[in-house]
Amino acid sequence: MIKKNKPKAKSTMMDFIKDNQDPLAKQTAVVQSNVHAFKYTDDYMNQVQEYNKNLINLDPMYTSIKPLHEILVRFYLHEPKRVGSLVMPFKESIPVATKSGQATYANVESDFPFALKAVVVNAPENNVLKTGDTIAVSHKATQLLVLGTGANAEIKIEQSFIHPDSGLQYPPSDLTNQHYGYALIQYYEVKAKL
């Protein structure tokens, strides 16, 4: 009977990693950099209330845009709820794709807690809606879109709009930014004039 030469100890992946490299620490750092650190404080609550209060003061940069078919709106925000001394965020349900193609839903916090209420910034000339009108919109108008997968996923509003002269590629997530909260929506997504 012939014996095979077996190594005394098997090598593991850790044997090939240099002394000061820790793959878990590096992966954790990447994941942590992609986690949105939402800080729901009284300051944030005041910013949301101020945003909603000043929403009717429309920016001339956006009111000068003449949409051909869609309606340019700016959304109101859901105000966070206070439970005791905690400020609770608004959570939105979004579809999460799986490998089989079926979608499950997850409740997430996002930088875009848009309410189903908006102010018309501008509309096509033949439309019954005029600049400054307050409208109720469907859920489709505020639908979130997930770009990317895993730790690299970002949440955006599907119909969001930013002015071409803003210099931005994507809509800002900071609600104090003058370009925050705009969207071009279809007329059928308007449910009522308030």
C-alpha cells in the first residue's frame, strides 16, 4: 500500500494576507461609508417645517421652465413624528429585487420623504393647473427608485428633476439646497387640486 504525501497543515486564506491587512475591517469600512447616517434631531424637524412653510415661495430659476407635456412640481415633505424625546423618521416601502427576479418590499428611511402633496411650479400652457396651485398626487409621482445593488445601492426619486444649469448630475439629498424636491410628473398622476 502506497501512502500519499499529505501536508501537515492546510493553508487558509488568512495565510496569504499580509500582517497589517484585515479584509473584514476593510469590508466593514466600505459598508459603513455607504450607510446613510440619518440624524433625526430637533434641527432636522425645524428644517422640514421651514421647508414646507416656504414651499410656496417659488424659485424663478424653476418657474421660468415651460414644460411641454408634464407638470413641474415641488413636493411637500412628511414631517417626522415625535415619540417622547425621540424624533421618528418617515419610512417608505420600496421593492427589493431578488436573484429569482421576484421583488420583496423593505421599509427604508430615505433623503426624500416626499408627501403626496405638491406645489405646481409650472405647467403646459393649455393645462388647467397654474403656477402656485397646491395639488394631491398619486404614489407613482413619489415612487422611489433603487440604483445599484448591495452596499452600493442608492435611492432616488424616479421622476425627479433638476435644472440643467444647476451643475448637478443627480438631485441633491440636502433639503436646504435650492434644487431639492422638484419632479416632472404626468398629468394623470395628479389626483386633485387642493
